[in-house]
Amino acid sequence: MVFAAAFNSGSPRALARVYDRRALFVPRPGTCVTGQELTAANSAFQSSGVPISVRPRHTYVADDIALLIVDWTMDGPGPDGGHVHLEGTATDVARRGADGLWRYLIDNPFGTAVAQDTVRAAFNRSGSVPPGSPPPTCSPA
């Protein structure tokens, strides 16, 4: 996979090339970043030195837009020598550029995971979603 090769290269520049210039990244559920914040958030993951492995589960393509559902794992020794294990199922959107290359528009590595504060705010005392409540959304500031 292009993403894994760019990530595992250790080069933030190589990783940045797999993103559209307007891309949105979700470094943790409920938080979105773009631009330099996207680069910084990716660099934080990448600087762990732990390689990522990816396994596409589903790919749906409509013209030049693709929805990617990808299982991923980061497993190995971290910079301090301690064991690092992260895993998830990403829900990503990519666009094919005029040059024929696919680039991420939305990179959501934690897929359907919901930020705990969002869950608490969305539910009333009975534990049910109040009628008419909109689903949680995430857009960059």
C-alpha cells in the first residue's frame, strides 16, 4: 500500500505526498486537523518509529472518489524501548488527481470510534439520544 510505504519510510515529506492539499485528518475521535496541523499530527505518529501494516477490507470507487475501509496495526518497540501496540479500522476518502495518483481527502484512522466527551454530550440521563439530536460532526476550525 502506498500509505504504509510512505509512513514506514520515516519521511514526513513522503507521507505528506499521499494527502490532497485540502485533506482533513482525524488524529483522535472528534478532532480534525488540516494543513500544518495535519502534518504535525502525522509526524507525531510517524516519529514513534513503529511501522504500520495495513489490510484493505473494502474499497468502493465512484469515478475519481474512493471510500476505503482499512484495518491497520502498529506494533513494535517504541522510541523509549517500550512496546507499542495501536490498531484500528480506518474510514478514509481519497480522490484521484489529474496525474492519476490517489490522495487522501479524509484520513480517519479510528473509523467509527466516538470521542467520549461527544458521547456524554449526545446522550441524556436515560442513556438514549434525545429526539432530533444531530449526529456528532467534525470539521476543522
